[in-house]
Amino acid sequence: MLERQEAIDQHGDNDAEEPDPVQLEKDAAAASAVAAIAAGAFCRNQELQKELRQRLLKWSQATRASAEQQEALQTTFEAGKRTRRVTSVSFFSDPKGRKSVPPKNLDGLRRHLFAERYKVGVTTKSWQAHEEEALKQVFRAQVLEEAFRHHYPERVSSAPVAQRARN
């Protein structure tokens, strides 16, 4: 740039070239296209940041709710452990007495109460058509085998001796 300025100063202003208006328009169009692309990228970046903030908020809420639920379950089980009282039964006590029965299975009771409260494991499975058909076939095969084992000796013993010799 300094060299060009020195050349203009030495030779005068006559050698300086005038800027080409067509080239100036192309440069301006290219600059506006780059600015439009940059503006679009900036808008997309803001949208992505907003979406990321929303998802992080949902995730933190879900994590908080999960922690609260786990804490509630933990306190429920811990409360049950504190109140547990094991009573032993004497062999010499009266069997008709109310306190002479062995203690109930507390773990089983708690599991049952938990299943009732939270509806865990309430799935009921029914027989499917191909399972019913397979069961019928197995049952029929067993009945035929039993009938054969029961009636075959009777038939063989009641057959004439000559016919037994041939078989």
C-alpha cells in the first residue's frame, strides 16, 4: 500500500486506476451473501441454545422427581425396618392361645403390601391358542398310551393260542 502511495506521489495522480463499478457490485453482493449466511447461522445457534436449555431443564426436573420418589421409597422401607418386632414362640405355650402362633413372614407381608400399593406385577397371562392346542395334543397322546398299556395285555391274553403264535 505504501509503495502504491509513493508511486502516485512520484508520477502524479494520472497513473491511478479508477475502481470498476461492476467489480464493486460483485464485492457488495458477496459481502451481503456472507452477512446473510452469518445471520442465519447466528439465528440457528440461538435456537439450538434455547432447545438445549429446555431439554436440560426437563432432564433436571425428571432427575429431581426420580430422586424424590427413590427417597420416599427408601424412607418407607426404613420405617418398616425400625418397627419390626420378632416374637419367639415357646413349645410349651397353649396352642389355642393367640400369641402362641409363630410370627408371620414380615418380608412376604411387605412385598404383598408394596405390590398392592404400587400395582407391581399385576400382569395376568392367558393361554394362547397354539399353547392350548399343544396341551390338548399332549393330553391325548398320554391318554392313548395309558389306554394301550391297560388294554393290550387283556387283548393278548384273550386271543386264541394259535393267533398268539402267529404274532
